[in-house]
Amino acid sequence: MVDSMLDGTPTLRMNEFMLAGIEKGQIPLELPEAEKNNTPMPSPHEVVFEMDHKLKSAVAKSYQGFGEEMAQQDLKVSQSKSCRFRFDRPELNQEGWS
């Protein structure tokens, strides 16, 4: 089994859960009138991040460490004609079910 934190499975499961709930009418798409805000949103403003030498050095070290770690990995894609799981809901993405 692949590490679900690396392949996006938690996000996919949440998306499939929400879409199925919306389809069944169990998740409302509108707020009740009492909870709506009638005040207009303020205009967005740009947030500028300044990176000092220490932070730039940490980022560069992280990139280098990631490259070294990936170079040590033996990643292969294996394909099989048989699937060890049976999915009863083909209309939903099969990666979201385990």
C-alpha cells in the first residue's frame, strides 16, 4: 500500500465525501439567512515576504537534502492486470476508497 500522505489520498477522500454529500442533498450549499454577512468584503492587499540570508540558506539546504533523499529512492511503477480491490462505486474515483 502506498503512503497515503504522499499520493493525496486524504484530500481525495475528503473531496469524494463532500461531493457525494452534496449530490445526496446532505450538505447545504447556502448559509441560512441569519448567518449571512451583508457587509462587503474589504479589498485584498498584497502580502510581501522578505527572506533574509538565514532563511534563504535554510531553503537551499532543504532543496539539497530533498535532492539527496530522492536520489537514494528506488521508485518504480508496477502495473498489474488484476486488481486486489473490488470497488462497488465505479462513478467515484477508486483511489478514494480503501
